[in-house]
Amino acid sequence: MLCAIYRSTKRDQTYLYVEIRDDFSKVPPELIKNFGKPVFVMMLSLDKRDRLASADINKVRVSLTEQGFYLQVPPPIESLLQTPESID
């Protein structure tokens, strides 16, 4: 399974995976509007990979098969206010 990966021009560390390069027909228009103009990053084969750097490869495969795209967003920023600390 090949996929094309694009980065967002509006949201940092946000990537869109599609089945066919430059084919955004299965991506909802509202998502593209919020994503911005997709900037091509690379073509990637998922066939012989066990994992990806920042996304769950199984979720990517399922989403590409069922929806025709996968949206990778950055993890939420950890709030230091909510992290318990011990003060010595």
C-alpha cells in the first residue's frame, strides 16, 4: 500500500495521508479548508513497515482503506499546571 503524505500550511506538525498523490477527492472540504494548501512531503510504502515515527501504522492503514485519507495531528501539549511535582 502506497500513500502520499502532505504537511499543512495552517497547522504545525499536522500531516495528511492520501492513497493517490494529489487526489484529495475523499477528503472532506472542511478538513482541506482548515488544513490549508497541502504541501507534498513524500510517497511512502506501508507494506513492509511495522511502525511509523509519529503515527500508529495500523490506524493509518485502516483509515486509508475505509476513508481514503488519514489525518495526523500533533499530540496535545502537556500542561505543567496539571503535572504533579514534589517540592523538596
